[in-house]
Amino acid sequence: MKLYFNNNFINVKINKFLAYIILKKIYINKKSYDKFIRILKEIKF
């Protein structure tokens, strides 16, 4: 039972870490996307 709990705890930690990495990638892509849009607008005007 304790071993199962420990494995579960590790899995939760890994899942949170993966979710954090994915969110960070999305956030970085969003920032670069906003920058890209800003550059396009500057070129337009």
C-alpha cells in the first residue's frame, strides 16, 4: 500500500511537471505570437 502511494505521488508530481512545461510552452508561443502580430502591424503602418 505504501509503495503504491509513493508511486502515485511520483506520478502526480511528474504530471504536474509535464503540465507546467506544456503551459510554459503555450505561454512562450503566445508571447512570440503577440510580438509577431505587433511587428506585422508596424510594417503595415
